[in-house]
Amino acid sequence: MGGVPESSLSAAADKTAETPRWQLGCPHLRAPGDNRRSAGPALPSEQAPGTSLAAAAQQLTVVALARLLAAVGAAAFQSDAYVLAGALSSDERRGRALSTVAAGMSVSMVLGVPIGVLAGQWFGWRAVMWAIGVVAVVVAALIPVIPEVRVPAAGLRERLAVVVRPAVARVLLITVLGTLAGFTVFGYLPVLVAPVASGAVLSWVLVGFGLGQLAGTTVTGHATDRLGPARVRALSLAGTAVVLAVVDLAVRSLPGALLFAVFAGVFGGMLMVPQQHRLFTIAPDVPTVALGVNGSAIYVGGALGPALGGIVLAAAGPGWVGPAGALAAVAALALCVNRTASPTTSLRSARTATRPAR
């Protein structure tokens, strides 16, 4: 193993543990008691040593394990950040608080990926790993300024039981189907737009999607607070279904492909904030776990979408990939009907269960 090429180590550092990290880290299954300062400790405690170990590693196995450790911390940090935002905000502003976190993560993806790629080309992937470790340490230094939030304690059994609650399971299934819908198409976007956009032009289509997603994430917070999560979620899924259904027509020209990417990003970016808002109200006793499992559901949908798209592409051709994704969005929309939980009761419970410590 000592002679493993540097390129192989770099690939392992980039690709290892991408989906498993969220399935392990997002539910944040730590100690039974959870009275802690939310959103912060998870990132530096695992991200800093994980990325530092990856930067110094000389073996593929060590790189893989180090990246898994770092990624678990990053995934847990995501659910903690949403819980902190939701707990510190009032009911009337919770959507905006959640969308602020979501927008920040969208910006980190839109800017962080190309910056990371360029930095890796200029300075090497090890330097990027060291830099991420330094950022994690800086975040650790900022933890004392984060307002303290007392999250209700929950045992391991209660945490694992969250996913079988009917109301929670319905929301998680909507997340899986909604995410699956988008990834069914975007997993094969280069194939679908190949006649009008390839190479550098394809990058602009992807940029359009990223900007649209950022816009959707940004506006959805205010919309959720004003219209309610149910209406915003329905608009997101209905819009996604329409956009995906017409993708075969849209990609016949470059302007059409760009418009498709932007609107797909907008409607797709509008889904998660109302989903998280809903989970925060129906699982106020274990918000960290509920939001964390929703993060895992996102990546389950992200894994199943390309699988479905590949099957449809091979069996029926590219013209049916979009309708297949649209059908998944319609299925998710159908699940939004006839909710059984009472939003008023849940919101009242959420206020008492997650009140910030003074």
C-alpha cells in the first residue's frame, strides 16, 4: 500500500463516504442525553481531525476512514444548524431562519465546489484538506458565541423510533420522492442537453441550476412564514413536476435548456425548508433526530434518482427520463394531502420543547 499513486489517494479523498456520511451523521445518534449547545461541536470535533488525518495519510484505507470521520461531523453539523435556527426563531419567523441556513449551504456548494477544485489543481488536494481542517478549528473557536439551546434529551430507542411515527414517515417519504424526482433527470443532464450544451456550455447550464436553487431557497423562507409550509411544499412539487415533464421540449435549444435549469433549481430549492419546518412542528421532542433523518432521506432520494433515470434511459430512451421524474414529484405531491397531525398543537409543543436557555 505504500506505493499507492497520489492520484488514487486524491480520488479517495474526493469521493469516499459521500452518501454513507449523511446516513451515519445526519441522525446524530450520540449519547442518550442531548442537553447541549446545538450546532457547533459536531463539526470541529470530527471534521478537523478527519481532514487533517486525510491530508497526512499515505494509504487508501486511512484516507477513506479519515474522510468518513470528517464527513460524519459535517453531516451532524447540518442537522444541528437547522435545529439551532428553528429553536432560536419564533414560530412566525422559523421559515426565514431555516432558509438562511439552507441558503448558506447552497452558497457553499455553488462556490465551494469550484473553489475546491481550483485550489486542488493549484496547491494539491492535501493542501485543501489542511485548509478545511483549519476552517473547522476556526468554527470551534466561535462556538462560545453561539446562543445556548437546550434540546430535549432522548434515548436511543426514542431516536430510532422517530422514523416510524406516521406523520414523520410521511414527511420523510415526501423528501425521498421529491429528491428522487430531481436526481432522476439531473443525474443524466449531460446526456439530455448534449445536442445543445456540452463542454464549457454545459457548465453554464449547471450554473443556472445552482443560481435557481439559491433563489428558490432564499425566497422560500419568507413564503413559508407567510403562506405556511404546506402551500410552499405543494408549489415546489407541482412546479418540479411541470418542469421535469417538459424537459424533452426545453432541451431542444440552448435558451430552453438554460430556462429549464433555472426553474428546476428554483422549484427544487423550495422543497426542504417547508419540510424541515413541518418536522420541527410534528417532532418537537426530538428535532435534532427528525431533521437529521430528513438529511439522510435527501441522500436516499439522491441515490435512487439516478438509478431510476438509468433504468428509464436504457429501457425507453431519453425522452422518458423527464416524465419519470415528474411522476415521482406527483407521487410526493399526493402524499401532501390529508395530513393527520395538527400544526397548531405541534407548534405549541415546539415552543415549549426547544425554548433557548436564558
